Amino acid sequence: DQQVKQNSPSLSVQEGRISILNCDYTNSMFDYFLWYKKYPAEGPTFLISISSIKDKNEDGRFTVFLNKSAKHLSLHIVPSQPGDSAVYFCAANSGYALNFGKGTSLLVTP
Amino acid sequence: DGGITQSPKYLFRKEGQNVTLSCEQNLNHDAMYWYRQDPGQGLRLIYYSQIVNDFQKGDIAEGYSVSREKKESFPLTVTSAQKNPTAFYLCASSYDMGRGNIQYFGAGTRLSVL
């Protein structure tokens, strides 16, 4: 049963605009959330994370928001750049391993 | 440069054959993991190891085996019992398995069946 869900398989955004990638989870025991970025035929690269005791974490153009009551988190990329085009995976820490969503493919067009 | 090295990049398996995927890390990480990715799917955990000489089954361990004789190495064997082995295999490591552990990934091995 999928405990981490990314319901949008793809997203297209114009360069310079904001990209918002969403993620929902079902297990209230998850206490740490991570976002990874993946290019084709490569391994995922860690992007940003957030602890469940926080509701926001920012790193440059990337901000992750966590709404624990809604079991929802989102990744904001501002401004979006063509090099951001990749698949983004949301992951949640269950204490021994990471549970991954199926990913959202982001395309940033010039 | 510290990192995780997976080899080979591409691997072909014949019917009934066992194949072994290599994973080496020089990050001095205690924990290592194997994931499988299928098209349009997320990463699913095959096996993980918290420490040398210890490993545990993940969500989809059937048809796979691992060993952890050295801290740096965590090879994965895809046995003939794995009936649908075609996938992209990813190895990862992390400092430990505690809360907030960040896993770092290798470049992956793509396995296909001849």
C-alpha cells in the first residue's frame, strides 16, 4: 500500500515562474521528509528535507512546506530554471528506510 | 572524491542465471540499501544493512540475496528465482539509520533479461 503519494505524474512550468510539487502521506508516524531530484539513468540526488517539528525549510530557490494536520507537503522552486527539469521524488522516513512516492516529472520551458 | 560506485552500468541476464550487482562506497557510512525502480514507479526497498555482517529484508526481497562482509561493499545477487528482474537498481548509503538520515545514491545499474 502506497504510504507516500505524488498524485501529479507531470508538471510543466515556464522559466522564471514558480513550480509547486505536492506530496501526501498516510502514516502519521513519519517524522522526517525529504525531496530528491533525479535525471534519467542517474541516481536520485538529495535536495532538501524537513523535520516534522517544523512547517517550513528553505534552501536558496527551494522551499519545502509541511502541513502535518493535512499530511501534506509541497516543494516550491522559485524561480524555475530549465536545469530544474527532472523527476522529483518525495520520501518519508519511517525509522529504518525511506518510503518513496512515484515521482513528479517537472518540465521547465524557456 | 567520496561517493557510491555501482557496476556495471548495464547488465544482461540469461534465463536461469544468477547475476551480481556491485555497490561500493567510500563515505564511511554504516548503513547501505538496495532499491529497485520500475517505469513510472517509485523506489522500492529490496534489502538494507545497518552494519557489517547484518542485513534485513525490505519490501520486495524475494528472489534477491545480499552480503555485507565489508563496510564499504554491499553486493546484490539477482537469483533465478526472481521472475521479473528487468529494472533499474539503485544502491544507497547513509551515515546511520536514525531519524533524518539522508541517503546518498549511486548512478544505478540497468538489468535486462535476454
